[in-house]
Amino acid sequence: MAKKQIVILGGGFGGVYTARCLEKLLPPGDADISLVNRENYWVYQPMLPEVISGSIALTDVVAPIRRLCPRTNLIMREAEEIDLKNRVITVSPGFRPRQKKIPYDYLVIALGELTNFYGMPGMLENAMPFRTLADAIALRNHVIHVLEEADVEEDADLRRRLLTFVVGGGGFSGVEVTAELNDFVRAVKKNYLRLRNEQVRCVLVHSRGRILPEMADPLALFAQKILRKRGVEIILNDRLVAATSEKAILKSGLEIPSKTIISTVPATAPPILAKLDCAKDKTKLLVSTALELQGYEGQVWALGDCASIKTVSGKSVPPTAQHATREASTCAINIARAIRGGTPSGFAFEGLGTLASLGHGSAVAQIFGLKISGILAWFLWRTIYLAKIPGIKSKVRIGMDWLIHLLFPPDLAQTKVDAGSAIKKQHFEPGDIVFHQGDLGDSVYVIERGECQVLREADGATTQLATLQAGDYFGEMALLSDKSRNATIQARTALEVLLIPKADFDILRKSVPAFGEVFHSLARQRDEAGRNPSSAPD
Amino acid sequence: MAKKQIVILGGGFGGVYTARCLEKLLPPGDADISLVNRENYWVYQPMLPEVISGSIALTDVVAPIRRLCPRTNLIMREAEEIDLKNRVITVSPGFRPRQKKIPYDYLVIALGELTNFYGMPGMLENAMPFRTLADAIALRNHVIHVLEEADVEEDADLRRRLLTFVVGGGGFSGVEVTAELNDFVRAVKKNYLRLRNEQVRCVLVHSRGRILPEMADPLALFAQKILRKRGVEIILNDRLVAATSEKAILKSGLEIPSKTIISTVPATAPPILAKLDCAKDKTKLLVSTALELQGYEGQVWALGDCASIKTVSGKSVPPTAQHATREASTCAINIARAIRGGTPSGFAFEGLGTLASLGHGSAVAQIFGLKISGILAWFLWRTIYLAKIPGIKSKVRIGMDWLIHLLFPPDLAQTKVDAGSAIKKQHFEPGDIVFHQGDLGDSVYVIERGECQVLREADGATTQLATLQAGDYFGEMALLSDKSRNATIQARTALEVLLIPKADFDILRKSVPAFGEVFHSLARQRDEAGRNPSSAPD
């Protein structure tokens, strides 16, 4: 029997737990397991809001996937295309601009969800989502930034805007983010000499009559009471519909002047799944109770937040961590049976209960039919989640973080890494290759100093097509035609070039037509020259 | 007596310790203390290399300046101009693009040094400096990135390049960075399935005959022996002179194929000091033994790495943390005396010794005339530095970090926050202001959808100069003339604009003349129209 290739897309609860189960179920000789994920870590999602206040250090809320699944090949790239017919995954290029193809025998799709601001003007630019570690770090740094600016700002109106925080969505994530943010801002405010007597506004906006729709009435009302007591404004039966850099705009027409808008809704499956020709429930992949994709039974499974799942008893499965980890076991068992033979097992887990933290010392919990609120629920929250974290190191670190957070005031250091511009210079020494024929076109170049030659390889022979100098552009053809490079560029002298990445190039040529025309006319010239081969680049 | 305004520029050892001493020496009624720093935290510099391996968590190597100096006004902006004559500091704009002026009675300049790659082709783009927390985080993330890529890469040549790490400069910083990097890469390599049998190269390049010039011969030789035993290649009597994205180039002509080039040399004072008309020693500010700037005695002090200082016994003061903290005390005492009267005190500290960590379990130390090496020196290193960290919270956290690092393998999660492009979209609602007349010109705009009006305020009256629509540009005049906005732009309808920041705009108009010409001709038209006032924007 040939070694089977199992490919898992996504490194969240679904993907990582599937890999862990497979490592236990299948001996190394039976299958190679690969996992494709843009990050090399797995995030302990339920604790992510605690990164805002630093009650958990930002490095402690994640664990390296390589340690969690030591036998799995991690591929830290982005999945760009799923070819179900030919059983091949295409992933994004790395340092060298070439895509990589990964063939599979068995595929697991566990790509989660994204925040989708479609049809909500200004939200993409001005509202911050809260799903990933990067989101949490960005939010924490942003909140510290507005506090620092408020402390310096002399305009009272702008200062109020800087001290107003709006959170959209009153589900688990929205409630926990609001609670953490509110606690954090109020705790560190006293370190800002000029802000001690300023008002802070934290506003939670929810579309229904009460927050936490997944929980029982009394618990949700308890949560609302606690949050309000701690200074949170709760706006019910309304929702965020638009944003500018100065304010949040609600459906009712209400405008809230604010520099910080966080949105935890709405969600959609990743765009790569939209291209798949298979059964769906809205944007989610529709799977059987055995988690198999319809039409690809025994070959492709989908689970977690990107899949629409029903249990064997017919109930819809909610997108939570406790469900995703159980789906992962079912999926791994079914893959093992697909390899060795056996009937697929159906997903039957009905959930143990729900928990929501309300910040320092309070929570609500609904477990085994019991409803618990206050400090006991908070203690339960911490105990359960700490017990569930895989690995002793993470348990020790998070335990220590919590202890230190109880004893000392929260940290308020901003750990922002300056982004800088995407348009940047590059230096090449004589003989260096700028790009190779056949590479993906990911940028255009402008020569600032030096010379380079355009080389074309065909039938094993290399022809020099042209020499380019300061002021010349190259690399536009592959970008304009969306094809790969049709020539190799090699530096003849020391070469200084300006590199404009594809994304910026595309935006600029659309909005500044004269800019685009420079490259279009060049591409036309070169294309003609290329047909009667004497000169022609890229 | 009017309350005195003391302004400190820089939040390193020099600046923060000066503020701390001043808080002790001067009662709140005597003086306001302000500190200008781009970050809101102070970095415990000697431990920065440990961030690479995660032996200290990246948030634990910093402390919030507001906690260290609770009575000091922190201004989290960048100092852009020092006007010694009029005693005013200009700082960079915040959310609103207007500069801020800060007048002072007494000024402390403690701006440190920067890495300067002038005259070294390709170094700016391809070599990573190692001075700030951002540098350390960027390096850690980059190292993890090359390991991840090496694990996926099939080209053996590129894989070798990805696994080669070059460090320039064999002083304290270079040696400690090399040691940490080497330890880290070799420790985590075993988690990469395809890299277990690959060779890792760590190369340290130093310009003299032996590393650690500040230490005695036997200690430096011990350090070289330990590093070599652990797999570090040491290249002596040579130095980095250029770099490309594929290799490091040394003075001898030797080329080292590598994707990771770190340079800890050479250093220069920040550019803002170059503009100052005062006595200097190369780029550093020349001060008296009382740390006073020549010609501004009793008014301006300079200390730390940006100052050239001699002790009262005539010795040059090295740029180390132990000296900077003592300079801070002398400076604070002298400011107190300038306010209350008294003779300035001279700087007399001669240094207690030197320490260099060589990574896990080894160090070299030269203290009170004793030369110590190996595990005893390493223990001494940790004890001394832990004792010197201000604040119990930091001591506890770093102590815990070290303990956990001894018990568990190093963390290898990459915590990169995607930068994205600087060219971005913005959304405005009807009536919103895009920018105000008088604001600094920090970007140009292209209208993608909607309409806006150009308003000019003069003598209390507002005139509408023009209406702009999709495809129109605005904001170019202030950028091309380097002046502030000469009009206000207000959205008439919902408005979608593309914002091109000044830095990108300047690069693009220089390298793509047709792009620049679009805006130049527009500015000329509008300038003419502005003279016979009927239409004219920006």
C-alpha cells in the first residue's frame, strides 16, 4: 500500500486537533500529514480578548503548531486554490515568487471564518475585526495609541472621540472584548496625568433585545447588569452599518464620534471556498453527519466554522471550540477508516454548556443545565479553560500571567512595529538576478541607478533581448497580463531599483490613469518588439 | 517663582533615569517635567538579545514610562526640531496633522544613537539593525520565517541561504545577538521535520583581530572559543560593506549567501542633532563634565549615547547603561541646582566593569579587576541585571521567564502583524471634513466615488472654491510646496477616496515622472486659478 497523503487546510481548533488525532490513529508508515496555515502557531481563541489588557501576554495565548503536532508537515503559506477534481492544493509563493502545488489523497478543510464588511461603507478601513492574534495585537496597540494621543490633545472634542470605544456584536466575542477593553482603559487611565478626570465611553451595540443570544435569559440579563455597573453603555436593537475615521454610524441613524470601532460581526467563509463547486449552506460548506463534503465522500471533509454541520440527531452545530475539537476527532476517525476500511462515524456531540467572561472577577456559565454567574462562574471559566489548554508550558505561563495580573496593574507598553511603505528600494550587485523567467509577477521595477539586461531562455539557449538603464521600467508585462515572467532580469552593474508591489501598482494604475498609461504603452511596445525579436524585456 | 518647564528628549536609560531623579529632587510645585519619546515604553536594553530566543517574553523586556516616572508628562511623539535660541521643541503631529510646539526652560537631550548604513550599498534595504524592541521583534519573526521557508523549499541552494545567518560587529551587542540567535536556531531546528539533518551557519564578522574590544584578552579569547564550540563561525579583520537580498558582502570581497544579515555597527547620532548649531565631536554633542551643552550652560544638557562626555578625570565615557544612569543623576542634580542655585557637579563615575552573555549557561565578566568566565559569570550576569531592573513586576516576570526557559524548549510562534500597504482607501459621510485648512499636508487624495467641496476660510468668512468628483485629485499643492493646506475639503455626498501618503507620493513622482506631472500640472492650474479667485482647491 502506497503512503497516503493527507492535507489539512487551516490551523485553528479544527485543523490542529484533526492533525493531533491523526498522529495518534495512523502509524507514520501509513500516511504523511501536511497542514497548511498562514501562521506557524495555533491561537487559544477563547483567551484572545485577554490579550487586550495584557492579562495574558500576547505570546502565551498561542502555541507553535510544530510542537502540538510534531509529526505533521507544517506549510506556512496561504492556500490559494483547491482543485477537488485533480486533488491538488495550490499555495502562495514564499521568498521565490513561484506557487507550490500539493497533491492529496485525503483533504480536510478547516479554514474558519472571516469578518465580512460587504455593503457597510467605511467599515473595512475604519472598523477593526477581532478574530486573529494580529487583530488582538493591533487593537491593543491602537487603544494605547488613542490614550497617548488623548493625553496630549488640547481639543476637548477630539479628546472625547479618542476616549470613546465602540464594539459591534453582543455575542461571546463582543461581550468579552468589551469587558476586557473597559477594564483595561479604566485601569490604566490613572497613569495618564491629564486623563484622570476625563470620561471614558465604552459602547456595546447589539442587534437584538438582549446580549448573549446563546445563553439563558437570566444570565444574559446578569451580564448586562454587570457590564453597565462597570460603565459600559449597551445599545440594543441596533447595529453598526457604516464608519468613518471619526465616527461609528448605526442603523437607527445614531452616530457615535469615536476613533476606535471594533466589529465582531458579521462572518463569512473565506473567499477561497466561494470558488468551490459543491453543496453549500450560504457561504459554508455543507457536509454530512460524517463531515464529508457532498460528492467527495471518503475524500474530502470539512469542519469547524467554515462548515455547516448537523449532528446525527439533526441539530445544527454551533461554531465553538468545544464542538470543533470533537468534530476533529470524528474527522480523524473517518479518515483512518477511509484508509483502512470501515463505516464512517457520525458526529453526535451535543455540547457541554456555554461560558462568557465579563472581565475581572465575573462571568456567566451554563453547564449541565446549571446557571451560574459572578465570581464562581469566573473561577469555573478560568479552571475549565486552563485545563483545556494543551501542553504544560502554556498552562504554567498562563497561570503565571493570571497570578501576576491579580497582583500588579496591567501593562501599558505599546509593542507596535512600524509598518513603513510597501514601495521600497532594492540593491543588486553585478551578476545578480532580479527575477527569473517563469516566476510569478509580483511587482514592477523602476531603475534608479545602474544597468541590467533582459535575458530570454528558450530551448536551452539564452538570448539577450535588451539592456535597461536608469529611468527605465520593467516587470510590467507579467503584472498587466497576469502571467508569469517571460524573461530573466540580471544586473550588469551595481543596480538600485524601486520596487512597486502588485497591490499598490494595481490601485495606482486604476486611480491615476496617467500612471497606468506609462506601463500600458511600454507593455504594448515591448509586446510588438517581442514579436519581431530584436529587443523586448520582461 | 514661576513653575519651570523641564523637557527631556528620549526615553532610554539617560532620559528615563533623569526624569526619575528629577521627580525625587524637585517637588511638584517647582517644575513640570515632560518627556518626549516615540514609544511609551522604556527598553531594558541589555536583555534585548534574549527576545530573539523568547527566553524573555517580548513584553517583559520593556516597562511603561508612565509607571517608571509617574509625575512626568509623557508625550508619545517624535521630536522633529530643536530650537535652542527660542527654547522650543517641535514634535510630530498625531491624529490631526498639526505639529505641536513645546516651550522649555531646561532641556535634556538623551536621544541615543541610530544604526547608519551610509555608503554601504543595499544595507538599508537588506540588513537588519538591532537597537530597538521593534528591531528585536522583526528579527525574531524573520528568523522564524526563514526556518519555515527552508522547511518547505526544495532548492538546496536556496535552503542553505535561508539557513545562513550573518551578524556584523563583534562588540557586546553583536556577540550577544549571535549567541542567542545560534542557540535559538539550533534548539528549534529539531521541530522542523525536513531540517533535522540540514547544516545551520551562524557567522560573526568583526573588524579587528579579536571580538569584544572592551574586554581583556583572555576573556575575549574565551568568548571566541565558546562561540566556536557552539557552531558559530567567527571571521576576524573583515567587515560588512554591502548586501543584497541574497547575500552579505565583506570588505575582503568574500560573499556569504544569506537571507538574514544583522548589523550592530556603525552608529551615528540621530539626524535631528545634525541640524543643531553647537559644539560636536563627530556627530555627537560635545558637553562639559557637568553634561552642559557648550554655549547653553545651565539651560541644555546632553547625555547618553548621543553625547561625547569626559569624566572629571579626563577619561572618555563609554556608551553603556551603567554610565547613562549615573549621567542621569548628575544631570538631574545640575538641573535642580540651576533652578535653586548652586555650582554644577561634574561627572566622575569610572565604571564598575563589563559583562557579556554568551548564551545558555556561559558569559564573560570583568568586575572590580576580576576576570570571570563560564557559568559563574553567566550567573553573575543574570543576578546583576535582574537586580538592576526597576519595579517588582518586571523582576518577577523576567525571573519567571528565565525559569520557564530553563525547563521548556524555546517558543517558536511568529507574532508578525501584517503591514499591508500604506496606500489605502478612506470613507467619509456627507458633511465630514477630509482635512482642514492649516493642517500639515501629509497625503494626496484621489476620489473614487462621490463629491466634495473645496472651502476657503478668510477673515471669518467661508467661500466655496470648487466641487470635485470621481477621478479628481486633491491635496497635491501642500505636498508639492511643502506648506500647510490652503483650503478645507468637505464631503458633499458619501465619499470614497484613495489616500497616497507623502512618502509614497514623493518616491513615485520622482521615479515615474508621468505620475508626478499629473499632480504638478494640476497644482499649476489651481495656483493660477487661485490668483483670480473663482475656482481652486487644496
